[in-house]
Amino acid sequence: MATLAEAVTVKRARLESVDLLRGVIMIIMALDHTRDFFGQPGSPTNLATTSAALFFTRWITHFCAPVFFLLVGTGAFLSLRKRTKRELSRFLFTRGLWLLFLELTLFRCLAVQFNFDYHVTIINVLWALGWSMIVLSVLVYLPTWAVTTFGVVMIASHNLLDRIVSANPLWSILHSPNIIYSSPGHTVLLAYPLIPWVGVTAAGYGLGQIYGWTTERRRVFLLRLGIGLSVGFILLRAINMYGDPFSWATQRTPLFTVLSFLNTTKYPPSLLFLLMTLGPAMIFLWAIDSHTPHLLRPALIIGKVPMFYFLLHFFFIHLLAVLICFARYGHIYWMFQSPDIAHFPITQPPGWGLTLPLVYLLWAVVVVTMYPLCRWYAALKQRSSNPWLSYI
């Protein structure tokens, strides 16, 4: 009986805790994208011009990409319950190619920019996610410990490459975000280099092993790992010597000094950025390992269909911007124009930027609107055996 109960607990943890964490970060992610379309111009992490509220509005969304990449690897490992390694490899490879196609075509044109002129192309998260899956499709044939080691070493050591300065497009693709193509009227910016995102996904694959452990052993590991990563961030950041290309410094107030301490680099994600985000994520996984809080049940639904939510929420945010633009100005042509990087993903009309409370209100509208659609799609996936549904 004990063995049966333990198996049920493990299965539940696999189905719920990972999906729940994924759903929570997808909900938070929508806040950043809502701010991109509706917020005031300017960088929220520029300490010379930002406010604490704006900084933390951006900072909390830093958790989204690292956790999502990590859980992609974890989900891949868990799928070995119903796939052979060969089947998993093929799925990862083909889904990776599909994401690359979406990044460069349909998603970019139909959801983000609402145009097909390619004046500005920012190669973003789906690019790195697609390549991470393609690389993992090869790595899965290695022993799990080797895949894990590959990921951890890449995460820990990649900041040694920060001193390399090169305008070579290949180097931008690998490690240094930059413009990789520019001509009159056309610009291509590579925002998500592959290192260390590929490593984060590989490390997540190794993390999947713990869902074959007993509940007690798994929870102890998650708590210790989360605390260890978080303490590691604090200590390494305090030393101010390695782990991020930009050091923190004393600011005009103690609060802004804290902001400087937290202001780590996302493009590409530094070691400190990943420690800062993945540590608390592991503690959250520990906290929800045995149960799903009632208030977070909607996040669980969203976490089961993350790609559907990701693609659709961008389209809805942009559509919402079109409607609000028409209501305010009587014209909508700005919402279809992105002639340069400074006007991406839309050209903001005069006086367009909204206050933070209104941005948060629109964020809530987006999430509430997405929930019934995600619930419908999750039910569709559950009752259908169509393999194409697994690609969205």
C-alpha cells in the first residue's frame, strides 16, 4: 500500500507541481508584454530614470524565461514515461524546428507586429527555445548525468566569455546580443543568444530525475537546492567579481542600492541572473510539491498549455492595443508600424504610455481573457490523440 501511495504522489507531483510553476510564470510573463505595448517609454532597469515600482514590475518578470527553459528540459525528461529516447529525440527536434519557423514568420508577423514588412526583426525567445530543443534532441542519447553536467558547466562558466568582443554574427547568435544584419529599411537584432539558454534546458532535463524519487527525498533536495542557489547569488553578487558583466554599486538611497544589487543581466542571462531566478523557483517547487493551493488552480490550467497561451496572449495584447488606440485617437495605423528598433513592436502615438496601475489593470484583463481559452484547449488536448496538438 505504501508503494502504491508513493507512486500516486510521484505521478501527481509530475502532473501538477511542474505545470503549476509553469503556469504561474506564464501569468507573470504577460505583465511584461502588456507593459511593452502600453507602458511609458524608457528602460525600467535604468536606475537613473526608473522608479522602484517600475523596476520591480520588470524584475519580477525576469523569473519567466529561466524557469520556462528549465521546465522544458524537465518536461522532456518526464515524457520518457511514455516515449522512448528515440521518440523523444524526434519530437524535440521537430518541435524545435517548428518554433524556429514560428519565430521568424507567423508569430512575429501575426501576433507581435501585425505586419509583414520585416523592417525590424527581433529574434527572440522562441529562437533560443527552438535551438535548445534541437540540441537536447541530441543530448538525450547521453547518460543523464552527462546532460546535467553539460548544462551546469555552461551556466557556471559562460561569463568567462564576456570579455570577447566581436561583431561576427555567429558570435551574436552564440553569446552576444547584437544587430546581425542591417541595411536601409531592414534590421535584424538577435536578442536571445543560445549560450547559456541551451545549458539551462539541459540542466532542467537533469532535474527531471528527482520526480522518480520519494516525496521526502525530492522535497529535501528542492529546498536545499533553492536555498543553495539563492545564497550563492547573494554571496557571489556581494563579492562583485564574477557572474555578471556589470557590477552593482552604492546608489543615492539604500533602496536603489538594493535595486543595483538585483539589476543583473538578462541578455544573455548571467550566472547571477540565473541563480537569482532559479533559486526561488526551486523553493516554490518545494512548497507546492505535495499540493496545489486552491487559488492557484487557474495557473495549473495555463501551465498545461503554455505555448497556446504564449502565442495567443501576444495576439490579444496587440489587438487590445488596436482597440484602445482607435478609441483614443480614431486611427490605428500606428499599431501596424514598426519601422525601426526604437518603434518595436508598435509605433506609440503621441501621449500613448499609460500609468502603471492601468498597465496592471490591462494585464489582469489579458489573463482573465486567456483563462477560459486555455481551459478549452487543455480539455481538447486531454481528450484528443492528435499528435499535432502537442506542438502548441
